[in-house]
Amino acid sequence: MTRSVCETPADFRAVGGKSVHGLLKASGYLKHRDFLTRDAVDRYVRGHPEVVAAWQQYSEDKRTNGGWYFTTDASDVEVGYFDARHGVRDVQQYPSREEACTEFILKEVHEIARGSTSCLWWVIGALLVVIAWVVMVFQSLQ
């Protein structure tokens, strides 16, 4: 699973037609989040330096109103959270690109998984509203 999660940006570009969420689901991460450890991700990232560039490109290519980002320039290596309404927050500096990338991977995939869970609760809530409406209509007909 660690390889699949860490290679998500490369797979996303190569496969086409499959969402990042879909790739994470196929990796098993969405059902078994606890199996992805910081140590395993860090070892993979340090052993595969191309992963750092792929995740940085993924971060730069994101088009969203909010989410985690990973950036490096001549003097800074950082991971933070951008929110269109409130700006940048939770910014942390890292001594290496690999350490920042590991942190970004863990935060990003957790956020994606959390979003899929909230989506499920939204669907359940919508279904409950529809059921309540049907019951109310049915009772008014009697």
C-alpha cells in the first residue's frame, strides 16, 4: 500500500481518467489508513527521490479553494494549509524536501480520505431527509 499511495501523483498522470480518490481507494488506503505509517512513507520517499518532485508538481497543479500544499524554493521547504477565505495557516518549515514531502503525503491523503467520509455522511443525511419527506407525504394522504 505504501508504494501505491506514494506513487499516486505519477499514477494519476499515467493512468488518466481515474481520480486521486479512486487511486487511493484502489490502493486500499481508504479502508486501512492505519497501515500507512510515517516511517514507511519516509523510507519510500528517501528511496525514490522522483516521488518528491511528483508530489510537489501535484501540489502546484491543485485547483481548489483550500487544501494542503508543499513548496520548495531556494531558502524554504514548507508544508501548509491554504484556505481561500482565511489564507495560509499551519505552515511548517522542514530541513529537507524528503521530510516535507512525507508530511505532505500524510496530510493530503488523510484530507482526501476525510473528504470521502464526509461525503458519505452528506449522502446519508440527504437520504434521511428524503425518507422523512416521503413519510410526511404518505401520512398527509391518509
